[in-house]
Amino acid sequence: MHKQTVQYIIGGIFALVIAMGIGRFSYTVILPYMQDTFAFSRATAGFLATSNYLGYLVGAWIVGRLQIGDKRIPFLRIALVISILTTAMMGLTDAIIVWYVLRFISGVISAFIFVVAASLVLDRLAGDGKAHLSGIFYSGVGTGIALSAIIVSPIYAVFDWNGTWIALALFSVILLVFIVFFIKPDIQSTQQKPSQTVAPQKVPPSTWMKWLIISYSLEGLGYIVTGTFIVSMAEESTSFHGDAAFVWFVVGIAAIPSCMVWSKLAQRYGYVKTLLISMLIQGLGIVLPAFMANTLTLYASAFIFGATFMGITTVATTLARQILPVNSHQILGYLTACYAFGQMLGPSLAGALANYTNSYQYALFGATAVVVVGALCLISGLKYEKVKVGELEALREY
């Protein structure tokens, strides 16, 4: 593997740590501390999350329509700076209306960074004949989640909730320095011919893309309920023993290798089949605390959730790029926008339902049903992969 490919992967991981692990998902672990301080409701917590996901939707829609071409790298750097600033500013005010604005802007920028960084790294990997290593890049989200879970509690103990946001921003600045050093323009990589890098994969035709989009949208709607409230569920449960923030650490640790594992399984058994199975497994993880929110079920749910949610993103976006390989940032932008639309609705609906019923149980049942329906939408794509597995076996024997 070329040295610059390795640097792109590392830089891409750091970009995901800043934009996704910290910019988006650190809210989940800081949320209980903010609720303790300001005593706002579950519904308000859900609306704040929705503000971020609405921004993510807007950002994904915009970036999918931009013709940024060779300007992707400066675009990425500017977006990272804005992401860090919005994280820091969360700790500089206690006005909820300002939080709504900051979470919205953070969501817009997170989508920009995710799509642009993914297109840069995936294109670089494809140009080096290493497309199957995309899972390493996506592990950046799990890494960011695990890091934020580790450092948030001790920082909060010393600097309170607002100092936690500022400290995470300062940590992100250090990562940004490495990103600027590692991700630089590479003329040679843009000269690679697509025919040199296309793996011997059989994928559904472009007309099947609508089913992938529907499925991925439902995944966004369902997964985000656990992604937003699992730490709060642990915090509120009288049957949970231990540090609630450690639940989020389990999510991050499980997420780090998951992208590589699911990517490898997708190569071996087919992308559609792997995506369907991973979503069904995730549904099981989501519903566990609905039956009993104790230490065992919450940790099990966290592990299953972490082991699937980024793996699903890895497989879905890689499959989309294989189906429509031209202008990768555009197709990734459209797919991400649909996903974002689902996850924008999830926290508000779940938070309002939890507020009304004084329990997360029904929200979890609903989220599980949505994810399972999303998985079933993929069934029609299985027929396109039957030939693929046979061909790969023949190649191995040859």
C-alpha cells in the first residue's frame, strides 16, 4: 500500500473523530450532565438532537449537489475548523435557543465532513486497489465515541459540562493538525483508471438503488433512538449499576472493529445479504432494554448497537459507490441525506413518546420495528448476489 494511502486513511479517521465521534455523538454522553444542570425534559433533549440531525440532513443534501471536484481538500479543512468552533461554543453559553443553532450548524458541517472525507478516502483506496479496506476508515466514528466516553466523565468532574465541550474542541484542534499534514492533493491518484480498481463484484443494477435508499432511511430513523438516549436510559434506570458514560464507551469500542468485520463479511457473502443480517441483529440490540433496562441488557444493547451501526454505514455506502461509481461524493451525499432525514425524525418522536409514557419502552419497540422493516426492504436485492459468491469460489479454485 502506498504511503499516501495510509496517510489518507489516518487523516480520514481523525476527521471522523472530530466531526462524528465528537461533533455529533459526544452530545449523547454529555446530555445527562446537561439535564442534571438545567433540568430540561426528555422531549427537549430529543429536539436538541433533532436540530443536529436536521442540520445533517441539510448538509448532506447540499454536499450531494455541490460540484467541488478538486476543491474537496480545502473544503474539508474549512469544514473541520467550523465543526471545532461549534463544539467549543456549546460550552460558552447556557441559552437553549443558541444550543439549537449550534447543534444545527454542527450537523450541517458533520455531513459535509463525512461525505467529503469518505469520497476522498474511498477514491484513494480504490485508486490503490484497496477498496476493501474502507472499514478501517469508518472505524474513526467508533474511535471518537470511545475517546469521548473515556474523557468526558473526568473532564466533567473538574470543569463541569461547559468545560467538557471546550476540552473536546481543544482535543480536536490537535487532530486537525495531523489531518492537514496527512491529507494533501495527489495528482497521481486522480489519474487512476476505474477499470484498474473495480473488484470482481456482482451488485444490483442502478434501478435497485431506491430499495437501498428506503432501507437506509429507515435505518437512520430507527438506530438513532438508541444512539441518542442509551446513556440517559442507563442514568435513569434504577436497575443499572455503574457509570452510565461507560455504556457509551462500550458502544465506541464495539464500533471500532465492526466496520472492518462487516466489510470483510460483505466481500465474502455479498453486500446486500450482509446489510440485511446486520440490520436484523441491530434490531435485537435496540429492543433488549425495552423488556428490562438493567445492567446486563443495557451493556448488551450498547455492544450490539456499536457492533452494527457503523458497519451498516460502511456496507451501505460501499455498495452505493459500487452501484454508481461516478461522482462518488454526490451519490454518498444523496444516500446520507436520506439517512439523515430518518435520523432527524427519530429523536423528536422517541423523546416525545418517552415523555408522554414516562418510559423509553415504546420508543424502543417502535425503533426496532422500523429497522426490521428496513432490513426486509433489501430482500429483493439478494438474487443479484447468488452468482457473485459462486464466481468468487470459482476464482479461488482457479
